[in-house]
Amino acid sequence: MDQITAFFGFLTGYILPYVIILSLLVFVHEMGHYLAGRWSGIRILAFSVGFGPELVGYTDKHGTRWKISAIPLGGYVRFFGDADAASRPGGELEGLSPAEREQTLAGARLWKRAITVAAGPIANFVLAIVIFAAIFGAYGKPVADPVVAEVKAESAAEAAGVRPGDLLISLDGSKVETFDDVVRYITMRPEIPVVVTVKRGENLLDLEMVPRRTVTTDRFGNKMEVGQIGIVTNKDSGNFRIEPLSPLQAVGEGFRQTWHIVTGTVDYIGNMFAGRMNADQLGGPVRVVQASGQMATLGVLALLNLAAVLSVSLGLLNLMPVPVLDGGHLVLYALEALRGKPVGAAAQEIAFRIGLAMILSLMVFATWNDISRLIG
């Protein structure tokens, strides 16, 4: 009985939040493709949330089969003339009339193809902005001034001469307004020299320091490598407060939050290739399931925040220049624009095979990281 209870607890506590979040993100992503494709006059055969066998679905008056499929690890829009869900052109294009070819993705004008393909990731970014804007509009923006309350012993900040009471003005010349700005910037720069401008009394001082690569642990025991300089603020020094935002300000903050995630992801990838951060922080489906369950225990707000972060991640992943993904299609379209003619079918086929191998390898690596993290 205890095992059955635990199993249902796992389903409702972890699997259900994961399925809900991923289904939302996939639906929005594919809806971007669908709406842009319909606007471009491209015929759409299927809209699926999930892969594999169809669980439930219906066919609308335009001939599109809307369905939910058995494997909740993604989804697809299949256009008329596609060979598969990755939108590879099918061989049957040769037998189509000019009017029918214009209704295929491969036969549409180049700019229409580019818009249709780019609309998926763009929809994910828009979703993230909307979620963040709704959160900021409803709850306001938590703010702490970038004032140092404590300098940790033997830290980079102490070595550079930072003192309690210093007001941080800029980092590498970029102005900071809140303590979160400082944390966000320093976190992604382990072992990279940073010039911190502080105001001490009436004087401005430029202090150079090197954030130290540090392993931190969150409330759920998840470990993460970050850069730290060893400064702390508190509610007295930082003047902790919640600033209410107008709808327009909330949207602006949603844009900024989304942009921070984009730049943070790019910084992490750069640090990973430079050897300043380990690749074991890359997560796959198992980690998303785990994170979904953990955020669900903190409430709807935390789950929505996770959905926004994952939406940005999904948009960025699909913009990778890998032929199976949207970014790969856009690269092929760019080459077509430069060459004045499409990339040859044989070259596209080779590119798709290489892209598929890359994606499968990445998924295996990320899943291995997930499993190693769980058993480690």
C-alpha cells in the first residue's frame, strides 16, 4: 500500500507538473509555426503535442489533424509535402502542380519559409515575456540596493579592498541598479577578472577582482557552479522592498528578465567551452521532471517561473544551427539566399543525418548527467 501511495505521489508530484509545463511550451512553440504557416498560405497536415502513437485527436475543416500523442517529449507541425516531422522535403514534391508546390514549406517563397520556421522559437520567447510580465504585474519587483553589508573573509572582494558600506556603481563599466544585477553578472564570470566600481563616501574607486568558481547548493540539494566575490547584503543595508510596476513597466521587466536568461545561457556555454564551468550542469528530461516536481512544492508562482525559464531555453535550443532544429533550417535558408538557389537534396540529407546524430548525442549526454546527479 505504501508503494502504491508513493507511486501515485510521484505521478502527481513530479510527472504531472512536468507534462503540464512541457505540453504548454510545446503547444506554444508549434502554434507559432502553425500560425505563421497558415498566414503564409502553407498547408498543414498535422499539429501534434507529443510523439508516437496518437492518443486523441480530430481533423478540422482545413484538413489539419490536431492530436495528442503518447510520448510527451516534444511535438511537431507537419506541413504538406514534408517527408517527416523534421520538415524535410519529401520526394513527392516532384509530382505536384505549381499551385500545390506553393502550399508546401519547401515550395513557399524564401521569406515565408524563414518566418514560418522562426515563429516557433519566437513564440517561446513571447510566452516567457508574458509569464514574467504577469508575475511582475501581480506581485511587483523585489529590489535590493547594491550596498555591501558584509565582506567574507579570504574572498576576492576582501583581497580587492571592498568594505562594508560600499555602494556598487558598475561592473566592467556597465551600470548596476540592484544587488541582483551584481549577482547575475558575477555568477556567470568565474575566474574572469572584473572591474568593480564602488562609491565610498564621496569617492569612486575601481577595484579589480577575480570571481572564484564556487559550488553552491539550493534548498533541494541541487549543486551548481557559479562565480562569487564574497559580498553579502541584508535588509537594512540593501533596503529590501517590493516595487509595484505598471502594466507597461511589467512588460519591460519581462523583456529584461527574458534577455537575462538568454545572455546567461550564452555565457554558460562560453564558460563551458573555455573550461571555467563543467558540462555536467547540462540537464535533460530527468532533470526537468525533477525541477518541475520541486517547483510544484513551492506553489504556482515558482512553477510559472520555471515554465518561463524553460520556454526561453526551448526557444534557444531550437535556434541552434543544427539541421534537424529550426536554427538549422534558417542556416540552410541563409545559404540559399547567398547562393541564389536551394542547397542540394543530397547535401540536405547528409546535414539532417548529422544534425540528428548531434541531437541524440546531446540528449544521451544530458540524460547521463541527470542520472549521475541522482545517484551521485
